[in-house]
Amino acid sequence: MREYVRGAAAVLAEAGVPSPEVDARALAEHVLGVSSLVMAPSVAPDGFAARYAELVERRRLREPLQHLTGRAAFRYLDLEVRPGVFVPRPETEVVAQHAVDAARAAGREPLVVDLCCGAGGIALAVATEVPDGRVVAVDAAPEAVVLTRDNAERVGAPAVEVSLGDVRDAGLLAELTGLVDVVVSNPPYIPPDAVPIDPEVRDHDPDLALYGGGGDGLAVPRDVVVAAWRLLRPGGWFVMEHAEVQAGAVRAIVGSAGFEDVATFPDLTGRDRGVRARRPA
């Protein structure tokens, strides 16, 4: 089995895949149906070589690993992933942590809204780590809404409320106006002239989840800020992901909306990729 994985890693490395050894091992585990190669049989079962070679070739052509295995790890969760819905990224786990911390600090049964929920990673992290809270998730893509609902069942959080909605709609979640403790979002924010370099992102993540609109990519994030201001109760917290180069602009947008304690925070790699702010009490 190790020979298969070593050979696959070499192929992936030559193709420029960023983590060839990790990906080669993950594909082997997926084909074998084991959580670790330590549990793999000493002799490859019938059909393994052909199936493994097929997946390695697709990964060589830069199809996302998560699309090949159908899953992505996010914090403590194992999420289902499908083509057509944005793949959860490890960097966003820090955004989820800030939302979890703010929800826990609410001091009562918190109400948390996740705008632009995608596959549901942030919403479901909050729901499973702050189990006494109420979580509402919204996305403009029907595929994302379906996937988040399925992932809610998958991780044991079926009470999460998931709905189709656009942050540009002034009436979005009108019944929750002024009642929400935490609004969190990982919206699309890439500018139109900043096409991602990685083929996994550029060619496979949906444009709706990538490009934020406007010349600076911040049209949708601006709408998220407006929605957050409307939804949050006095003293409620807002958390949003953005690009590293947008940190200053996002702080200005959030501050001009009326928020206080506006601060940038880093992602797992130390880059300024998120903002946290409080609606005045």
C-alpha cells in the first residue's frame, strides 16, 4: 500500500499539487474506506489500483481533493462537500472561533445568524459548540441551502434553521431585526480582477461564492455589514472574513456603519483576514 501512495505522491508533486503526500494518503484512505492507512489491509483489494489511479489522475488535473472524497474537515466537524458549493477552508475556522466566543459570552441562549453560509461550516460549528443557542443560516444559492441542511443532519444539529436569502434584500430575516446576538459571515469578497491562482478555487468554486462585486470586491461585504447592523441587538457582535489586502477598507466600512470596537484579526497563517466589531449598547 505504501508503494501506491509514494507513487501517487510523486505524480501529484510533479503536477504542482501543494500537499502531494497528504492528498495521496487521503485518496487511498477514501478508496479503502478507512480513516487511517494504519487500518489498511497489507494487500490491496481487488479494484483498488484502478480506482485509486483514477482519483489520483483527477487530482493531478487539480480537481479539489474535497470533491474527490466528498468531505471536508472543519474544526470538529466532518462535512459533506459537493461540486457547485464553496469548499470550507481551514482559514475560516478562526472566524468560526470568534463567533463561538461571542455567542458563549452572550450569557444566555444566544441567537446567531450566519450570512452566506455555503456548506454550513460556521453555522454548524456554532450550533455544535454552543448547543444552547439558536442558529439561523442563510445563503443565496439553493445548492448551498440544501447542503447545509444535509450537513446539519450529518453532524447532529438538525435544529439549525436554513433558508434561501440574499443579503441585498432589505427584508431579509425581518422578524429577527434587533434581536440577534452574533452575526457572522464569510461572504464573497474577491475583486473582479483578482482571479485566484489555484485551479482548485478558480475552476471549481462557484463565482457566486468568490467574487464580491464592485471594483474592490466589497459590494457584497458592504451589504453584509448593513444587514448585520439591522439584525444585531445593542451590544451584539459582528464577525466577517475578508481578504488580507482589504483589512483597512473593511475596518473603515464597519466603522462608518456605526460599529464600535472594530478590530482586525489574523487567520491560521497569521494574515489579517477577519474583522470583529460590536454594535453599541
